[in-house]
Amino acid sequence: MAIRNARILILCKTYPSPSTRYAETSCVAGLEENGKLVRLYPVPFRLIANNVKFKKWQWITATIEKAKKDHRPESHRIGVDTIICDDAVVSTKNEWSERRRLLAGLPVFKCFTDLEEARLSEGHTLGLLRPERILGLDITPTASDWTPEEREKLLQMQQQGNLFDKAEAASIATLQKLPFDFHYRYECVETTGAHTEIRHKIVDWEIGALYWNVRKRHGENWEAPFRKKIEQALPSLDLMFLMGTLHRFPDQWLIVSLIYPPKRQPATPNQLSLL
């Protein structure tokens, strides 16, 4: 397909991972003006110029092209050097009214089974899922450091010169490896009325940033405030998952972004006049 200009609302940035070609990359997903979800990969986010380091809920304009080696319909390559960012992120005023309006055209699945059926029948590999209930967070230790092969990929940053200045690249700290995997356990209600417990890994950049922030602030006592945010604060909102599949394993889904507008307050009937 031909290269085209696109305007995209960023909804997702995953925590970076080592890449042979770009040293490190993130998967980015967003919503085009036509209301369709789009996946942009690979994006060497920490390596690109500061003026195009877009944020979640920020509009960008860029050239994109359907990925040739990735047959998922939403997957596109982005011209990193064509990115233009809007000045500000979309407002959260009035209980996320503008953000809600922008998301209103997307289907929101109530159970994972329906999302998987949409993949099998229509090819969708991105979708919004609203869990019925969060059951808990599993925190699983991983290898404490990158493998030699992964570290070699990351150190390529100092030799790259096509996307950023070499002096600037040398000043970018080597990507920190998250020492834990994080999985939400949640419950969905099937169309049959049955309640199903499901478990999915969270790869949103925000969860990695939250871990490093609470670790810096609380040291070895990081887990309690981390769990308070993920197990209590977010589920108290209208929490939704932006789900996405893996390229090499198309039947495996991940939570690529957490979207959490405030819960709408129930309308209160007008009080009867006492006069």
C-alpha cells in the first residue's frame, strides 16, 4: 500500500524492548481520525528527537505505510522523521468528556471470548475490553538483567546516527530492565451469563514507569504503594484495557494500555419543590 498522511491520537506506548535494528523499540497504538485503531511499530521512542516524543492522549500527524512483514491489519510503519505533535494532550475536563467522545465509536468488549472471536472472524488484533471485576495483580520475578545478546542490541544506541545525534545518544541511559512481570487477573461475564477468570500481562509503559517511581521513593517497600495504585485506585475508575496481539503468536493477547476515565456519576432526579 502507498505511503499516506495520517492524524493519530496516541493511546498506547509499550515498555521498550531490545531491537537488533533500532537498539530498542516500543509498540505504539492509536486512533485515526476515521475512528480505526492503528498499530505503529517499530518506534525507537527514547532515541527520537525531543520535539517529537509524543505523549499518550496527544494527537500526532505523520506518514504511515502498511507493514509488509506484519499481516495484522492495524500494523503500519511510521515515518519517524515526519512526526508533528499537537501542542497539548486531549483534556480530561468534565469527566473526560472529550476523550470519551473520541473513544465513543470504538466497540468495547465485555468479555475476552468476544474479543478473540472478533480476531478469528474479522481479523481484529487491537480492541478495547472492559473487565467486570479486577481480581488481583500477579507480580512475577524475571531475570534481573538483560542477556548478553539483548545488552549488545541496546549498546547499538551509541553507534546509531540516522535518527539522532551521536553525542545525544551517548547521553541516553541504557534501558533498565523491569525485574518483574505484571499480570492482571480479572473476571468477565460471558454472553451465557457465566463468569470467567482471565489473566493477561500488562506491557503499558506507564506500569514500568510506576514501578521505577515507587522503587525510587520507597526502596524495598515499593510493593504496597504499587499494588494500591494497580489493584485499588485504577479499578475504582472506569478501567478498560486496550488489548493487542503478538506478531509471532497471533492468538496471544497482551494488555498494551490501561485507559481509566472516572466513573460516571448516576444522574440524580430533580428534587420536588416544597413550595
